[in-house]
Amino acid sequence: MKNFIEMCKRTECEYEHAVENINPRVAHALFGLETEVGELIDPFKKFWFYGGVKPLDMVNIREEIGDILWYLSILMDEIDTDFETEMDRVVRKLETRYPEKFTSELAHTRDLKKEWDVLNGQTHSNI
């Protein structure tokens, strides 16, 4: 495996194109979301896998949820959307996927074309 790094470098992207396309607000929001999701998961991990000696720190959990919402706000502002629009969009998508309620069968037999149409603002008669 002495050549592993060289083998990896051979398939690395061309950064000059990536750098010119980076939007700093989007990058900040994405890195921040990744960080905050990890911080949200950590108290659950400790509670579930480290013996549950202490109760879950709900103040910290709520703080991390707030931080996630903050980063989502920055991202949504940059891509010109908002919470209400995206909440409505996901509800319409899920109504398309599960017209009555969740079932494992529907989860495995999704109509991706129909869902994509809903996400793009096209409606269907059963919605």
C-alpha cells in the first residue's frame, strides 16, 4: 500500500474549476451544518452507547437544533428559498410517496418521476 496516496491523487478532482465555483456563503452553511449535526448526534451517542448514566442534555440538544436552523437560514437565503416553501415542498413530496400513510412497500416502490415533478412544482390530480 506504499502507492496508495499516489493512486488516490490520480483520481483527485481538478481544483481550479472547483475553487472558482465555490460560493463562500454556501460553503460556510454546509460546513456549519455538518458540524452542528455531529454536535446534535453526540449526546444521543453518549446516552445510548455509553451506559445512559446521565440524562440527555435537552438544553444542549435544543441549542444544536437552533444552530442547524441558523445555518439552514443562511443556505436558504443564498439559494432564494425559505422554510415555508421547503416545508410545503417536502409535505407534497411525501403525500405523493405515501398517499395514505407510510408503508414499507411504498417506500420500496417509489415513483421517482412523480416525486421529481412535485419537487419541480408540477402537481398531480391525487395531491
